[in-house]
Amino acid sequence: MTTRAVEGWTLQPLMTFVREAGARLVLVMTSAGQVLAQHGFSRALDVMSAAALGAAIMASTDEIARQLGQAPFAALNHQGERHGIFLAGVPTGRGRLVALVVYDLDVSSLGLVQLFLEQLAADLRAASPKDSVPKQVLAADFERELSDSLNTLFGR
Amino acid sequence: MTAAAGYGRALDLITRVRGVRGAMLVSAEDGIVVADQLMEGIKGPAVAALASSLTTRLRRAMEAAGVGASVFWHLQAEQGALLVVPTGGAGGILVVAVAEPDVNVGLVRLELLRAAEVAG
């Protein structure tokens, strides 16, 4: 299983999280779905789909929370028969990131993922560049940035 | 008595044993705390998640060894002990106690088994 990062400061926290939580697949991305690091994905297409769907779920629940007049939900868990999908917002110096975690129920558990996600959040906060301004993703640059990110994530 | 009140009473009996620093009911499958009575400084969610993970692995080891399901386990450490009674198989509840190293293990086991009857 490979772990790769577009932004280097995310790599060590992600590797620690994967080892401790026993996660199968992980994406660390911006709220817009721009991937900063990934673990376990073997195809660029899967990363693109997962990032887009994860970001859309977070955006939907953020909007529900807004309509209910409350702060965004901290995390979401979808549990299936063999796998669980966990999505959580992670505030960092680089803005609010989103972690999407897929875990096998016979290897890990919701409790373990939650526990080590707190550690991941703390590690990302500590490692994130303090003076960086979250980069806006412009429609004109989106495709090129996506292509660059996927090239880095899959070592092309 | 409501289920929550019953859980509280069961945990109360465990924590009354001298040397017990906390007791919890944990979802075995999820590793999430269902109910707890813990002294300050014990990280309940961490203990719950790791105890559940350990229980899954122990269950597999027991199955591989052909000795059936575990009914009680006790981990002794330098500065304390962790005692667990699993109930109801993989999707059940774990009754967990965190104790001082010199706790009366037999008495804690008895109270854990009683609590398991309430929670299971």
C-alpha cells in the first residue's frame, strides 16, 4: 500500500494515522476536493471520484447544519457490512481540510478511527505552514492543478 | 428501571470495589463508550477503542486455538490493570474496568460478570 502527498507536510501525519488506525484508504483534501495526500488508492480515477464525493457530502452536511443554525458537523460515519467510511473536518493552518477514511470492520473500528483522527488533526495542525494562505481554486486552473496533483500522487 | 439507569447501577457496583479507578460499557464492534464512570485522567474513548480492538484480536486467537469465546481477560501493567468481560459475541458489549495494580481481581471479576448480565 502506498502513501503519497502533494504537500509534503501532510505525509508523516498521514502515515502515522494509517499505521495506528489500521485504515484501508485515506484522502486528505481541501473542502473543495483538492487532494493533498492519499493512502491505499491505486488508480487516479478512484481518487478523483472519492474526493469529489467526499467533498460533496461534507458540503451537503455543512449546508444542513447551516440551515439548522448550528456549527458544521465535526464528523460523519457510514457503516456497511464489511467497511466503514468516516469523513471529518480538520482545521489546520492551511484552512479547513477534510479527511476521508475507509476502514475494514475486521481490522479497525469507528472508535479507533475517531481516536487516531484526533491525533491526525493535531499532527496536521502542528505540521501545517503557519503563514500560508489557503489557495483559491480557480476554474481556469482546476484541470491543470488536478492533473499535477494526480501525477504527484501516483508518481507519474 | 430504564436501561441507562441499569447500566449506571451496574457500573456503580464495579467502581465501589477498592482500587477500581473506572468502569465502562463499550460497544465491542465500534469501540465506542456506551456508559462510563471514570476517575479524572482516564482517557475513556482511548481505552474503549483499544480494548475493543484487542478483544477482536483475542477472539481470533481463541478461535484459532480452538478454546471457544473468551469470558474474561485481565491485563496486568506496572501501574494498573485492565479487566474486561465481553458479552454477546462480536456485536455485543464489553464491560471494562481500569484498576490499581493491587486490586482484588476476583472481586472485580465478580462485579464485571454481574454487570455483563445487566448489559448483555
